[in-house]
Amino acid sequence: MARALIFPLGYLFFMVPFGDFAIAPLQDLTAHYTAILVRWTGIPIYHENWTLVIPGGTFLVAEACAGVRFLIACVALGALIAGTFLKRWWKRVVFLTLAIAVPIIANVVRAYGIVLVAHYSNFEHAVGVDHLIYGFVFLSFVMLILILAAWWMRDVGPDALFAAPRADSDTADLKSSALSRPDLMPIGAAATLALLMALGVRFYSHHALQIAPAPLVQLYAPEGFAGPGGWTFLGKAEAGDWVGDFSAADAQETWVYAKGDTRFSVFMAFYGDQGPEKEIISYRNDLIGPQALDVVQVGVTKPDFMGPDLPPANLMRLSGPDGQRLVWYWYILPSDATANRSSVKLKGLWAKFRGARAPAMVLAISAPGLQLADEQGRLQDFLRSTGFDETLQKGGFAPWVARHEMITGKNADVRNSRHIR
């Protein structure tokens, strides 16, 4: 029975929303190969990150143009066809490979076609609604071709999928006699195993629910520095400044520092525990800021960029009316700091599995207008002056996170209370 149900049960995986991780790589791939095809056509083109500029206008390979939704739809369709119409393993592998490769290639061709139509029509077509209609028709045609390829490769016809098995009279008699004398051993073993599993789940859930709620916290940042850093604390971010937004966090704050003509904004968001609708890795969380900024580059810094013994940082380069802005950010855990989102997720899941809390904090540093030649030295100087480098080396949340009762009780730390922002 388990072998018979493994495919339909496994197919339920497609009920789980996923695919955000592929958006940025597919944007890069689409922009890169679209630029190559346009250049081969003989049209002058300037390509930078996700922006394509031709003599008549500018194109941006936005998130919706990455083709992730079409890719997921084709993979889901390919898995359904491979599990029902194809029985040979090599055909299944070939068709699933086609279900992944064809939509990616088709999306590049679609973007290339949009640029061509816009160029040769002097931007009268393939923009606005035409852009959507063209993409819908083209990708529907590609999916039809994929279905026709499956029909040509099929091992099982649609009639055979739902045909009832035929049995001769001897086989029917054997089945009837077997049903009349059931073997109680497998039934008893299955019932015992189910009982043990139910008891295990009951005791585990009771243990997991005993987790004490996360304490209320306040975040604070240093206002002055003992060393020769020369950084000045300007206070909390004001209206219109860059800020992060992790709305489900237990506490979040943005401060601003300056040294000469350099301004650094520091954003921290702390999670005493994580759970449904309250996760540090979530599409709801935002480090772009309140202004209408475009993400023009994402990635991870080189291992030695932040200095010795410091982990690489996630990097975003934003662009807006006032120029470019850089954002570096890490995820701080109780024992380490990392830029690896998968590692943060897995450690949080392991903590929940053990019946413990999964605390975490994000540390983001942003600066406007820095050039590549300047950003490394100034960022390292800022990390050393503020003490953030020690947090990145060892992990942990002290001294940036203080429990609420520490600042409201009779034995409140006056020095720390002064730093609360």
C-alpha cells in the first residue's frame, strides 16, 4: 500500500510554497543571456546587473520576469506526467530535465522577443499590457510543446491508468480464501507500532509545549567609543532615513552613526523565539527601506572582505533617486554569526525539534554613496570601533539585547538604561 501511494503522497510536496531562492539567480541568467542574444542580433545594448539599455529605451528584469512561477508550474506538470505516463526510469529523468530546462530557456527567449518587438516597433508594442499578453501566449505555447513531447514519450495510455485489473476465476478464489483467513500477526504489529507512535508524539508535544515564553527585550547600541575611531552617534533614524522592517520581531531598531562625510545606519531585529508567522528568514522581512529603491545587485562578500576571523556578509546594492546604497547583513545566532540562510533555518528547526527556543538576530549595516574602493576599509573600521566585530566572531546577543525586567526592576543598570533607544 505504501509503495502504491508513494507518488500521490510525494506529489503533495507541491502544496508547499517555495521558489523564492531561485528568483535572483534566474534574474541574473535571464538578463545575461538576453543581452547576449540581443547583441548577436546586432542591436547595441548595455547590460548591468538586471538592467538592459538599448538605444530606444531601458528594460529591467524584475522579479516577476524571472520565470520562477512558470518554472514551478512546468516542474509540477512534469512530475505528474513522469509519475503517471512514463514507467521507464530514464524517460522520467529525461522528461523532468526537460521540465526544468525548457521553461528557463523559454523565459530567456520570451525576454529576448520582448526586446526585439519593442525595438523594431519603436516601443509601440511589447510594453504595458502587450508585454503580459505576449508572455502569456508564448509561455502557453511552450507548455503545449512540453505536453506533446510527453505524449510522444509515453509508456502508458490514459485508458490504462484507470483500467480495473482483470483476474481469472482461480486467482479470485485464492484471494477470497486469503481474505477469509486473515493473518493477525501483521495487523497486531501495525496496531502496536501505531500505538507507540501516538504515545511518542503525545509525550514529545507535551515536552515541546513546556517551553517558557521568550522574555520581553529592548535593544540598545553604543553611543560613544573609547578608541580613536572617531565615530559619532547621531541617534535613532529619522523619517525618510533608511530603516529595516522585520515586523514580527520581538524588538527592532535603527541607529545612525557618522564619521566625516560617511554615514552608517545600523539595523537590528531580535527574535526571542521563532514560529509560524514569526521567522527571521521570511519574505515579509524587508531591508530595502521605506523609499522606492530598486535592488540592482545581491550576493555574498568574499571570505576575507570583512577582515580576519569575520564571516562573509550578505550584500545588497540598492539604487534610487538619490544614488546607490549598500546594505551588508548577517544572522546572529547564540553561538555564531553567518550569512547562510539555509544554516539559520536548519539550526532553528533543530532547536524546535529538541523542544527549545530558537533565538536569532539580524544585524544590517547600510551606507549611501560608498565606492568599492572605500567601502571595505571604512566598514572594517566601523565594526572594530563599535564592537560589532566581536559579535560577528562569537555570535550571541549581548550586549545589544537587554531583558525588559533588567531595565524596569529595582536593580536596573543605569548605564545600560541610558543606552536604551
